[in-house]
Amino acid sequence: MDLFEYQGKQYFARYDIPVSPGGPADTVDEAVAAANAAGYPVVVKAQVQVGGRGKAGGIKLADNEAEARQHAEAILGMDIKGHVVKRVWVENASDIEEEYYVSFTLDRAEKKHLMMLSREGGVEIEVVAEENPDAIIKLHIDPVDGLSADVARQACIDANLPERAIDGATDIIVKLYRCYTEGDCDLAEINPLILKPTGEVHALDAKVTLDGNAEYRHPEWEAFKGLTEMDEREKMAAEKDLQYIGLDGTVGIIANGAGLAMSTLDVVNQVGGSAANFLDIGGGANADVMAGALEVINFDENVKSIFINIFGGITRGEEVAKGIVEALNRVELKAPIVIRLDGTNAEEGRQILLDAGIPESKLRSEPTMLAAAKTVVGLANA
Ligand code: GDP
Ligand code: MN
């Protein structure tokens, strides 16, 4: 789950990382009230989950109420790279002497956490990586060892931070590591981390991705929900309790079991197609689950054909078939289905599909996974 900047800052605050005081606002009047409460000068910041808001005009300084109003009017409703601004965050403006970059992510290949630190912050890190890669310090952290203040301090020195920023930066880095690990983040990034003329170091921006698998131990994440910009398809799937991940291909995929779903994606790729989603209906899925899954896939405009790949163990073939028949009654599917139905009660399932008299233009059955993949990709690419 990706957080908005202001939510990321709220999360940082739980770990004592210094951020500017401020308030969220959904209307111009609320923004003005938040600015008055914070005290001028303030900065009005568009809350969208996309970088480069500053350059796009989504971040503006205001010295007084009239300016705060004017900026809130301009920014609310603004379109930033396809994201419409529905909320702003208004905070006390900071004086900036220097801008740094720091982040933690997981390096899967190394099986370690990765810290990146740079004196060149405030710009996109990808640009720094391209133009001046030596300006980025990369430090792998063994999760068993953790990150000590000494190691963090040395990284600050290696990154060439000025002497007077080192204490403050070290402190924030250690806290950010705690936020990232104990707070179960996939990403915790501060860009820019600023040095103020007063010598204080401070998080001016926040980019946080929470690890959904850790949700069960974070009841406090509930507060972040609802506002997050979820893919519409994923939102619909979540409401139906489906294990769904939206992708950008054209073949809708339904399989039982995560392993089979992944293999299905692979085989679709192998024969020249691309998956529109990952969808695991799980073991023991009944007709209702299948119908719900088809509804979610049908909602995706990019889907040109649907691959249902079922190897029944606990899942029963006749339930799958009933679900398909039910879905075809409930919704007008925009794309044809190709099904590979095998395993428990597959025969009964195929008979149910036959008896339903579904025309071949809407549903075809194939005996193997590979044959089904070829047919479904042929339909998608036609
Ligand atoms: P992003 O462009 O979406 O990454 O948004 P940021 O929150 O990182 O802000 C972009 C830039 O706006 C920063 O790098 C700063 O240069 C500037 N900025 C943001 N907040 C302040 C502030 O409080 N004071 C000043 N002077 N500049 C700010
Ligand atoms: Mn930023």
C-alpha cells in the first residue's frame, strides 16, 4: 500500500522523525484554515502518488492568507501526470540550506536491506543515478545485524555531508531504518532530507510503501485506507476478497492456487501474450467466487480474452463450471473465455458447461494448459 506524503509523514512521526507541522485539506476553505492554524509562511502541497509534484506546479509557498487561498484554488483539482488532486497538505514552510536523499528498500538478490544516501537530494534519484552515480552511497544491511548509529554516521561521512549535518542526519537515518523494519515498509524514502540554516535536519517529503503482508500486525494502518489510490480493479477485487493484482496486458487470468496462477502468467507470456492480471481464486472456490472473479476481469477494459486455468484438488470442477454459467447469466462478458479444466470432478464440470449450451464464441474448452494458452493468446491478439 502506497501512502500519500502526509500519511508517510504521520508514519514517520510515530518513529520520532522530524517533519513540519501541518494539516490536510480537501477544500480551499479547509486549506486556508490549515494555513492559518500552522502560521505563515506555509507550503501548499498536492497529495498525489506521483513524484515531481514541485515541477508540475503542485507545491507552492504562501506568505499570507490570500496567497494560501490562491494556491489552494490552483492546486485542488489540478491534474498531475494523470492524477487529479483531491487533497492538499499545508505545512509550515522550511528554510532550506541543502537537500539530501535517503531511502531504505529490500535488495532481494542480496537478501539484505539497501540504504541509499546522497548529498544530491531534491531531484529524482534516478537522474542522479544516471548522471552522477558516485554521488549515491549504497549500503547493504544484514537484517540480523541491523543498522548501528556508527555505521549510519560513517555513511553520512562517505556521502560527503557537511560536518554540521552529520549528527542530525545520523539520527534520522537510524530512526528511518526502524520505521522501515519495525514499521514493515517495502520502501521508506525521504527526498529531500533538508539541512536548515539553523543546523537542524528534517524530512521535507515522505514516500512510504507499506508491506501488505504485514497488515495483520498493524491495526493502525486502517487509518491509511480508503484514501489510498488503489487501482479500481484491485479495489473491486478486494471487496470480493479475491487475491488479485492488476497488470497491463490483455489476457485476463483466473487460476486456483498462486503457483498455478503464476505458471499461467508464464505460459501466456511464452506463447506471445501478456496477462491483464494475476488472480488466484484459491482452493475450494465455489460458484460465487468464480462469478465474482469474472466480474472483476470483465470490468478491465484492456481484457481481450479470459483464461480460466483450473486444476481441481479441493476446488471441484462442477463448482467452477456452475460459477461460469452463473457469471454468464449475471454479466455480459465482453471477452471470450478459454478454459482448461482438470482434476477433481473435471468431467462433471465439462458436462455442465456443455449442457448450458454456451456458444463457442463465448467459451472454448482445451485439454491442456499449453493448448489453452495458445488459443487464448490467439483470441487476444486477433
Ligand atoms: P516532489 O517534487 O513531489 O518530490 O515534492 P517535494 O515535497 O520533494 O518538494 C519538491 C521541492 O519543493 C523540494 O525539493 C523543495 O525544493 C521545495 N519545497 C518543498 N517544501 C518546501 C518548503 O517548506 N520550503 C521551501 N523553501 N521549499 C520547499
Ligand atoms: Mn520529493
